[in-house]
Amino acid sequence: GGRQTGTAIQLLAYVWVVDLGVIALSTFRNWRWFTLLALISSLAAFGGWYGQFGDRVSLLVSELGLTIIFLIFVGATTLYHLVWRRAAQGFDYALMSLNAVAYFGISCGLLWGDLRAWIGGFSLLLALFYGGLAYVALRRGIETTRLSLFAMGIGLVLLTVAVPIQFGDKAWATIAWAAEGTVLMWLSFRLGISQFRGYSYAVFAVTTVRLLFFDTIVDTAEYQPILNERVLAFAVSISAMYLASYILRRQGVALVPPTKAIRVANLAFVAAANFFSLWLIGAE
């Protein structure tokens, strides 16, 4: 009842207060091992708390408690760099990743039973959160540029994961990934951030795997020639590959000199688009 909920919230509040002390210390002293120990201890404390009270309190209380721990450690792993404009190091990125993976994984476990249909939307919101964090870090100055790019990378991974979670094993996942890869390619030149091209290549690689091993399979019982989801996935992906090649060819020449990697990537996109065009025509 209400008394159990009150006791559960009080215990969670104790964890939050301890973690707020961690964020205060980590803002002025970047003690990475201390932050790591505090994060692991907090997750363990939450696990123990959930084991005792999880079935007695609402899902909202559990997820809110976990979210507050997550946000505190977002601050603990980034505020030092944002406030003092200090460059992040490898261990800092590991801490950011651990916090993001733990929060996303545990949240999926909490939501899976009753709110499975909303997990894709949750992934999207978390991706937007990291996109906002990346923007803040980018505005702070050159010292926090790498931190910004890493936060953006986490956001893009979450965005990529959100698509199949929301759409399931459907061709719409392929379409969304093809669009994401093209946008990243355009942004890499528009914003002058070469790392976005790497993200784009990775997304297109996932798209290629989907086309070869998932979207190629046809359900003969419900198959409709030409006007079907599979053809749409191939058509959009092929168009996206041609467009990515066009962006590389037009924008890449502005780099002096154009890098060998861009030339190779351009040829790879054209070859892949041609291959899948022939594949589609032959299959249909």
C-alpha cells in the first residue's frame, strides 16, 4: 500500500542523495575510478531495491528512480568537461557508454512486460536526449568537440536500435536505416564533421545486411508482385545509395586533395546500388 511505496521512495531518495554527492565531487575533480565505483554501486543498490519493492510499487516509480540515477551519472561523466572545458579521455567515454547501456537495458527489462509497444519511442527519446547533450557540448568549444561527437554516436546507435524495435522484422526498418545513412552522409559535409561519414558507412552496412538476408526472403502466401513492402525497401535503399554516392562525388571533391577513402566509398556505393538493382529485377 501507500506505506510500502513511501518506504521504497525513501530508500531510493537515499541513493539519489549519495549520488548527488558524487556529481558534486566529479564536477570539480574528475576521479574516474570513483565515478565508476559509484555507478556500479548505484546500479547494484537499485537492483536490490527492485528485488524487494519492484512488485509492490508502480512501474512509474521504478522507472523514475532509475532515470534519476541515470541523469545524475550523465552529469557525473560530462559536467567536469563541460564546465571547465576539458577534453574527455578514453575512460570518460567508457563511463558514458556504461551509463547509457545500463539505463537502456534495465529500462527495456522494466518496460517489456506491460509497455513493450512503447520501447521504440523510449529509444527515440533517449536518442534525442543524447543529441541535445551533443549540441550543448559542441557549443562549449573546441575542447569538448570529441565529447559532442561521442554523445552523438550514442544517440545514433539508439536511433538505429529504435527502428527495428518499433517496426519489428519489417522492411520499414531497412527504409529508415537507408534514410538515416543518407542524412548522416549529407551532415558530414554540411557540418564538416568527418566522423559522421563513418557513422553513415556503418548504417549502410547494416542496411546491406538487411537487404541480403532479411528483405530478400518472400512470404509466398501473401506475396504481391511489384507493389509490396519488399520492393519499396529495395527501391528506397538503392536510391539512398545512389544519393550517398552523389553527395560523396559532389562534396568530396571540395576536399583538397580528395581522399582515397572517399573515392573508394563512392565506387562502393555505386557498385552496391547497381548490384541490388539487378538483384531486384531478377527476383521480380
